Amino acid sequence: MKLSVFPFVAVSIVAQPLVNEDVLEPSVMNEVEHALAVAPTNAPPVTVAWDPGTNGLSRTALALRLVSSQRADGHWFDGTNDVTSAARRLLESLAEE
């Protein structure tokens, strides 16, 4: 019986982020622009204190959170409160930098 031994080489790959999370990638920027395009511009002003939970989030994470929480009609709600104007301002500030 012949026994063959295959040498195994262990390769260590160090994962480093390739992108800066504070710079919106083109795909994320496209989603932000689409969300702004479908959001109404005449939304009522926000009359409640609204915090979308932005503590410690990168610009990319914040943009993705806002885009994913937008409803099909283009509005953002916090409970029953329409916070579209505040969300729109946040997305606009993310898009311009």
C-alpha cells in the first residue's frame, strides 16, 4: 500500500477594509439619490424630537439605515409621526459631502 501525503499550506489572509465608511460608495449614493427623488418635498415639519439612532454610525451605515427605513410612498415614520422632512435633511447632508 502506497501512502501519499499532500502537503497543505496554510495561508493567512488579513482582512482589511478596502473602503472608507465615511465616504459613500457610488452604489450607496445611488440609493440615497433614489430615496430623495421619491421622497415628497412638501412633507410636514417634524414636531417631535426624532433620533434615528445615529450614535457611532458611519456615514455609509446611516445612509443605509435611512434608505432602508423609507416606506413605499416615500415617507419616513417614527411610530405614527411623519419624520420625512428630518430624514430628507439628513440624507441631503450625507449626499453633499
